[in-house]
Amino acid sequence: MIAAQFDTGYYRRITLRDTDGSVLIERSAEEYSGETPVWFRQLVEFDVPSGTATIQDGWRQFGTLELESQHSFAYASLWRSTLELAAWFLLAGAISLAMATVLVRGIKHPLSRVVAQAQDISARRFTTVQEPRTLELRQVTQAMNMLSANVHQMLIHEGHKLDELRRHLQHDRVTGALNRDVFMGKLSSQLSSNDARATGMLIMVRVLELETLNEQLGYADTDQLLSTLVTQLGQLDKVSVEPIIGRLNGSDFIFMLPLADDAEQVKQHVISALESSQNGA
């Protein structure tokens, strides 16, 4: 019976001892050498105590039976289960990686647009981007679009203020003519250039008895007279985009008239402009 039971393969060792401990029958199997790797068996080595049972013949004790089960089936089953779990984990990891890749790309694309928008703002290009569906990214995009619009408006406003300040620094506050230094700089630039516009005439106009005019007309009307004079002189220049008229001091004005070569004709035009200014005042 012991041999038949041992041949089933479910036992590693079967030992029958008599009452004084002597071995009557013993069957033992060789060390397992199946498909389970050695490192795996060492990693999950089973420590299962042997089973012991007392054999009796009626009321008399015959002996003791010791059994040790064969662990090879447990190792093989556990190894197959581990491989299956590893395969499922790999499959789940691959699916998770694919989903994470799609998710990261969905997040990265709006972030890339926000980064490009920030680079555009630094390059003074004020663009807006489409708002993504993700709530957090939508809030960031809305903030960046608002920042782009605000910075654009701020720079436009500051540009206007800068232009106005530059005009105040370069032009006379009363007449709008160029200041002395600015006019001399433009004159020097024209004289040093090779452009045909460097040829022409310089006309100087002096308002006589300016203090008397202030006393008779008042400061406001006198300023209006000077402003009208500058406007009339500027209309004589049909070539330049902006007439170049400078105020040298309180009563002296200088006018650059490009491409003019007929002094008598220019004189008559200047006299007409002065008369128009006087009639307007």
C-alpha cells in the first residue's frame, strides 16, 4: 500500500516506523528538477512540516506513519501563475502606457501652445490661443490670453505716451515747430546726405516787436499768431511728408524748403504766407 501510494507522485517521502522508532518501510523521491527555475524555488522555498499519524491494530499501537508532500506541483502551479500574472501586468502596463501617452499628448499640446504664446509675447507678438477642454489648462490659457491682451494694450498706451513725450521734447509747445537742437540735427543730416532733397533753401523769418504784440494782443492771441505763421509756412513745402520748421528763439523761425531754386518765387510765397498769418490774427 505504501509503494502504491508513493507511486502516485504526490509524496516526497513516506516513512513507517514501529513503536520504538525503527524504520520499517521508507520511500523517498529525488530532488525536483522540473521546469520551475532554481532561483524561483529558492525565492519561494516552502517550509511545510511533515504529517505524522499513529497506526493501530485494534487497541494495540502498531507504528507511526510520516508523510511529506511533493512540492513540485505547487512550484509548477505557482510558476505558471506568476508567468500569467506577469503577462497580465505587462499587458495592463502597455495599455496604461498607451493611455498615459495619449493623455500626456493631450496635455502637452495646449501647454506647447501656451509656451509659444509666451514666446510671442516676449517677441512683442500678441496672439491668442484656443482654450482647451481641460479645466485647469483652460484657466491657464484664459489667463495667458488676458495677459497678452493687457500687455498689448499697455504697450500701445505706453507707445502713445512715448510719442507724445518725444513730440513735446522735440517741438515747441506754443507753435509746434521743431526746437533749435532738433532742427539743427535734421539740417546737418540733410547736408551730409547724397539725396537730392539735400538741395533747397533755408528761409528765416523774424517776428518784429514780439513784446509789443504781447502787450497789444495778449499772450494767447500772440501765441495763436505764431502758431498760424508756422502753419502757413509749412504749407509752402509740397514735397516733404512733414515740413521742417524750427524755432530758434522767441521771435526767430527757420524754414527748410527742399528742391527750391527760384528765390524770387519763394520770397513771394513767404510774403503771402505772412500776410495770411496777419489777416488770420
